[in-house]
Amino acid sequence: MSGQPPPAERGAVRLEPPGADVVGIRAHNPGPLSLSGTNSWIVGRDPAWLIDPGPDLPEHIAALEAEITRRGGLGGIALTHDHIDHVEAVPRWRARHPGTPVAGGRGRVDVRLHEGARVGPLEAMAAPGHAPDHFVFLAGPAAFTGDVVLGEGSVFVAPGPGALRSYLEALRRLRERAPAVICPGHGPLVADPAAKLDEYIAHRLERERRLVAALAAGRRSVDALLDAAWSDAPAQLRAIAAVTLAAHLDKLAEEGRLPAGVERPEVPAGWVGA
């Protein structure tokens, strides 16, 4: 016996933000990066829109389908970004609902998103950093943040030109939009978005402060920089911390603040601009 709940229970974890015609259903795909699982969001009705179908798990798809049917059918699918834990089930949904448009920032989509694009009840806001194709969706009082803001913990920023700068700009722009609730891609609802966004910005700047101090003290190796600036990262997440370290080094280099001789983390090709 695995001790896991039966499929019907695994597909029934619901998140319902107050004041919004929205329901989230969490997939049973827990892990170091997906936390307790990927949250898929259903917005509106007659028809409803599905944000991030998530993993290709039968019980998750069945739970989403039941809710979508109650809401008058599926009008379209919107992708915050194309990481596998958010989009793996898209082919299954295309097969189940032929002709339903899929909107996203890149790849095989029917609607290519851009800043300010509107699809169904959603407004897209470009928020690159975690991934270059990342968008946040706004609908009424809710912001659907994918992996830009999580319900708990912080996110990794993939290295690439302007990635970290763009990520910080996206957090500030979202703060200005003043949503009443954040519906994240992982973790619980965020009831105080302003405080969470302030926390995220401060966290990232504190990492930079620690990194700059370590560089000023003469540290140059990846391990020494991680020990100085990411000393609180669990051992199993140290490789992910190194990915974000690379993004921080890129930002310092772009700003002319990176000393010579700094070792750069060996980031797998799939993580660069992931």
C-alpha cells in the first residue's frame, strides 16, 4: 500500500478565491519544484476558460472536465508558460475538445500572446524571467501568476539576456495592478498580493545584496557564492539555486558590476531561457 489517497480524492483539491468566479483544481504531481502539485484554474462560465491544464493525469483531467461542464463548456485554454508540469495535458484537451483555441507565448498555440492581449475573460501581462514566454493573466480581482509568484517559497529565474531585470519589472508592474488575490501555479491562494509582491522583490534584492557582498570579499567560485548568498537553500535545491545564481551574474554583468574571474555555473542547455 502506498498510503496515497484514491484518484477521486487526489483530483478534488479545490481552491476558490473569494469574490471571483474562479475555481482552482490541484493536480497530484508533488515535487521539489511543483510543491504540493500544479494548480489549474477555471475562470468564468458559458463558456469557461482553463488556465494551465497541468500534467496528463486522468484523475486531474476528469476533475477539470466535470467543473468545466458545470460551467457551460470550454471556451479556450490559456498557458502561463510551456513548462511540462503546466502543459503536458494540452494534447489530451485538444483531442477531447477539437477546435478549442490554445493561447500561449510560444510553441504550438492558436493564439500567440503579447502584452495586453485579451483572450476570453483574461488579460495577458508579459512576465518573463522564470521562462521567456511567461505571462500572468488578470481577470476581475484575480491575478493568475503561474510560476512568477507562488503561494509559498520563491521561484527560480532562468538565465538569459535581461531575464532577472525583466522578472523584477514584472513583479513591480503586477504590484501596480493591485489584484485582490493571487492564484498561483503552485501552493495556496495569496490573500495579500501587495505584501507577497513586496516580499518577492525584497527577497530577490537581498539575494543580490548577499551576492555583491560575497564578490566584494573576493569569492569567485560557484560553491563559494552559493554558500554566501544561498546558504538557506536545501541541499536538494542547490542545483536550482545555481540556475538563479547564473541569472544574477547575468544581471550584474549587464550593469557593469561583475568583477573579472567569476566562475559561472554550468547550467544545462534546457534551463537557459527555459
